Amino acid sequence: MSENTVQDEATAPPAAGPSGTLRELTRRRLVLLATVVLTTLALFHAYRGVHSDAVPLQRYSAPGVLAVDTAMDALTKAQEGLAPDEGTTSDFHTRISVAHQSLARAAAADVTGLSGRQTIQTVTGLIATYSGWIEDAQAESAGSQPSAAGKEPSPLPAAFQDYAGSVLQGDADSPTDASVIERLKALQSEQQKVVREQTDFGPLLWLEWGVALALVLGLLVLLAEAHRFSGARFRRQWNPALLGAAVLLVAGTAVLVVFTVLTHSGLADARAALATSPTGDGIPRAGAEVSRRLAGTGFRAAAAYWILAGGPLLAAFVVLGLQPRINEYRLKVVVLRRPRPRSLGVLALCLVVLAGGGAVVVQATGWNGSVTLLANWTGGEQEEFQRLVIDKFEHKYRIHVVYQGSSAESQVLAADVEFGTPPDVAVLPGPGELAGFAAKGMLTPLDDLVREADFGSTWVTPAIGADGTTHAYWLPIKTDLKSMVWHPQGQDDTEVEKAARQPGAWCLGMGSDATSGWPGSDWIEDILLQQTDQDTYTQWVNGEVHWKDDRVRTAWQTWGKLVGAGDPRYTVRALKTNFGDAAEGAGSKPPTCGLEHQSSFARGSVGWREAGGAAYVHSAKVIPGASADSNRWEVSGDLAAVLHSTPQSRKLIGYLASDEAQRARIGTQTGFSVEHTVLADYPDTGVIGEMADTLRSPGAVRCYDASDAMPPQVRDAFALAVLRYLADPTTLDRQLAELDRVTDTLGKRAPTSVCSQG
């Protein structure tokens, strides 16, 4: 056979039958196109993995982190710049304004989602409380007179600044996670976690890039092999389309790698700049550094879409390079067989099983939404509520509870309402405050959950809604018994009564951050209840008995004599001591005090534990002028109400009303359930048994804490007046007149029943 014959046979298409060359060309085209698709997707995913968070970091996360830095710096400098003898200055108010504006920017950035927004709203309310105490301190400094003893200036300015400092930074010896700064630090930690996630080039990204580059290399090898095969079979040295595909692939990948290196370096540098928690002038410098490092990331991030455009272009080059060769051969028609019905049935069954299994997995592992909850429990009490109630609710219903706890919950709630984002559920101690929300139409009726026959009218007094109808609007979560005087075990009643006549015997602490003063108002309320009767007490709560009434004045004066009001030997310590630390003197060696007028939770305090335990007597035994056989008791409560009705909030309030949740606190130190069937199961013996018996005794009169049942404006004015009277009892007339003025400005209100029996 001649050489020319061999060449003709090699270059000419076959006359009939399937061609080996045709099969090889078709196979290469298919493999190349499939590899182009895989390479395009792998490059796009790997590139997006690095660049997808660059723009959110630049636009939202970095400004949000720096806004929190700015707020913390402004608040810290505001506190450091305070002078006890000068009070607030324009610089103080400027820094508070800067803090508010910075928190507004942080909220707009929304780096950490719902929990972050809740924290910012809580902090906003706490800052208002902090500023209020500072301004009260300034007012006291400006108008202060020498104390009643005539030797010392008023201790109030220093005490008010201590309260402000506790709200802002926590106690000097033991900062609390409920303070403004600690909450902002926790928020900052969550923000930094988001930043780390946005800037992390972790093992998964390395793997993605490794796979993508391996596919690029594999595609180059396939292009080279297809080019070689085409040249060998068709005696053509170059295939421009396949060469163009290779050039596009190499150049495009090189650009993507360079862009990725630049972006990764910028992200790492930005993360380092944000992680320093800058202060002062360092904050704008950090902001400028972040902006410089992230410059161009938006343009580079948009290059991801070049990949999606480049993939079809590569595929077009492959088709242009191979399709003309394929067209030179006759194509064999391939007849596709339809799948059998049995095969289709098996396939359909597999799809149904997979889909159903996926749905089951999602249902089993996913969350069914979230619900926001505001309450006044912080520290150990919050942890106990989380463990005993929230964790069980979340496990049972797969609904996430976003909890915010603050002693300044009234101020926090006011800030939430002003933001237009009140919590779904709020737990407040005051039916007076809740009745105000009900009158404005802000609460959801709970008549189907809360019945007086189940709880007792003291805790579930109906309120009038915006439409003029009466409903149950709150659910009792727990109660504490008051009208109790705690003393060391082993003392008899005679010894307790004798000690009560000595002001130095009382363990008294008035501090409570935003609500400082309430231990004193508790005292005065209890004295009035024991010296008079439940009707007088109720009329006073409803504003029908004036503050200047002789019976009310006598209650104030009785308390002042008991605790040594106006005597710096007692008042300075009392004003500066937190209520939770008041009993520490009972446990010291030697004891510096031995009696505490406090509710049932006091039995678990550190001071009484160190004293070897505590017993209690009814407060009527030590209150001058009280009925010796009195069976009248003050009680408190934590009341849950729904401010935003959603399926999740209805589930939560329903769970809180359930037997499981009401029984959660049996055996703890944090209150009693007042649901009758649950209360009946409390022990009958010991201190807990005695208190439970009082709560369920048909002969006991139980009156809700008076200040909590009053409107919040009166409650807050009452607490402040208590502090002022304790420091200087000669101001009593002025304090009572001011309380009457505040009460009168609110006008007549619907009578509230705060006492019940049986």
C-alpha cells in the first residue's frame, strides 16, 4: 500500500459505521465540558468563600465593632471625668450623647442579630438610669445642707454616685455581668466572633481552593491532550480555540489567586486592627486602618461573577475547538430507551424517602422561631431560671428564648418601647406598671390561662384595658413572703425585740442599682400595714390616703427611729451598701449587725449562711405600735405579661403557666409558686414549710408590695424620698409633699385590690 493511500485513509472520514475518531472526539468534548463546569463551580465557591464576607465586614461589622468601642470609651471617660464636688459638666453630657449615638450606629450595623439588638436596647435603658443617678447626685450637691448631726455633709451625693458607678461598671470588688460596661464587653466579644468567622481562612477554604486549583490543573492537562489529539489526527499543528481556552483559564486563575491573596491579607489586617479594642484617638485610627486594608474588596468581590461569565466562555472555546472536527464525521444516531415503569417507581420511592428523611432531620434539629424575654433576674438567679425553665422550654418546643436580665428593667422596657421593639414577654414585679401598659392596649389578655381561683386575687388582680373591659393581663411566676425580720438562730423573741431597739443592730443596705431605695420603702409599707389595717393600706396604694396623712407620717418616723435615720454612724453604711450584701455584717467576726428586715429570699444570703443560719419572726413583733397578734403579711411577685403576641410568645406564656414550670422552684431559695395545687406540695416543716404555710393559710392576710402596686412614677419617687429621708429626717415634710404632688399629677385611678385572705 502506498504512502499516499495511508495518508488519505488517515485524514478522510470513514464511509460507514461508527468511527473510533468520532468516539474519541465526542468523549473528549464531554469530559472537557464537564470539567469546565466543575472547575467553574469550584472556583466560584472557593473565591466566594474568601470574598463573600468582605463587603459585610467593611460596611457593617467593622463600623459596628468600632461603634461599641466608641460607646465604651465615651462612658468610661464620662465616669472618670466626674468630680464629686462639681457634678456633671457639659463634657459629661457630650460623652453620654456620643455613647447614645454610637449605640444607635451599632444597632443599625446589626452585627450579632437579635441578641445584639436586645443587648443594645438594654444598655440604652441602663445608661438613662446611670445618667439619672449622676444628675441626682449633682442636685443633692447643689442643694445639700449639713446633716442633722451638724458635723458632716450629706452622704447622698456620694451614695448616688456609687449607685451610678454600680450601674455602669458593677461593684469595684466584684464587677457584675449586668452592668453597662460588662454587657458591652459581652456584645463586643460576640461581634469579634462574627469578625473572626468573616475573616477566617480555615481548613475548609484551603480544601476548597486545593480542589479548585487541582481542577484547573486537570482542565489544562485535558486541553493540552485534546489539542495534541486533534493535531495528530487532522495534521494541524494548532487549534486556536483550544489554545484560547488554555490562555483564558491560566490568566483568569492567576487574577483570581492574586485577588484572593490581597483580600485575605486585607481581612487579616482588618481583624487585627479591630481586635485591639482601641480607645480615644485610637478608634478613628483603627477605623482608617480598616478602611485602608479593605479598600478595593468590593471590586474584587464582584469578580466572582467574572467566573460565572468565564465558564460559558471556556465551554464555547472547547466547542469551537472540537465541534468542527466532529462535524467532519457522520454522526451515529443513538436511540435512547425509555426507562421501565419499575425503574421509575424505584427512583420515585428513593426521592420520597430522601425528601421525607430530610424533612424529619430539619424538623428534629431546627428551631421553630424565637421569643424575646425581659426580666429582672441576673447573676445566679438568671442562671437558675435558665436551667430550670428556659432550657426545658427550648428543648420541648424548639423555640429559642432570647433573654435579657436587668435590675433596671423598667428603664430598659421604656427604651424598648421607644425603639418600637418591646420584648415579646416581660416579667415585672409591679402590677401598677403592668396596669399602665394594659390601659394603653399594650398587653395581651390571658383570661384563658390565669384564673383567680388558681392563684389568689393578690397576684392576679384584673386590670382595665384600652377598650374599657377588664381582663387578666399577667401571670404570677413566683412570689416571696415579706414582713419578716431575720435573726441568728438560737435567739428567742425577747432577745430579738430588745435588739430591734438599737439602730446599730440592723443590717441595712439601700443600694440596688437602678432601684436603690426599695429596702427602705419595703420597711415603711410594712410598718403602715402592721400599725393600721389592710383597708388603710389599700387606700394608700390607690392614692385615697395622702402621704401627709398622720398614719403614713408615723410609719416613716417609726422606721427612722428604728434604723437611726440622720445619724452618719448608721446611714453612711446603709446608703452605700448593696441590699444583697447587707447581712454580711451578721456573718463577720465579731458580728457588726444581727437583724435584717427582708423577704424570704434572705435565708440564702452569704451573710446568714456564714452566721450559721437564720430564723425569722413576724415584723409586727419588733415594730412599735403594731398589733401583737397581727397576721398581715406583705408579699411580692414576679408577673409575666405578653407585649407582643406571636405563636412563640403564646407557647412561652403557656409553658410558664404549666404545672412543670410552676413546680420548677420547689426546693430552691428563689421564691414560691402561688398556684394553689403547686403551693400545696411545698414541705410542711422547717423554715420553708413555715413560709409556705403562711402563703396558703386561710387566716393570713396577704397584701401585695405597696410601691410595686403603685404607678411607676410614684414608686420611683417613693424610693428616692426614702434615701433622702434616711440621710436627713428633717426633710420629711418636703418628701411627703413631693410624693403627694407626684400622686396628684397622675389623677384619679381605678381602685386596685392588693390584699386578700384565704
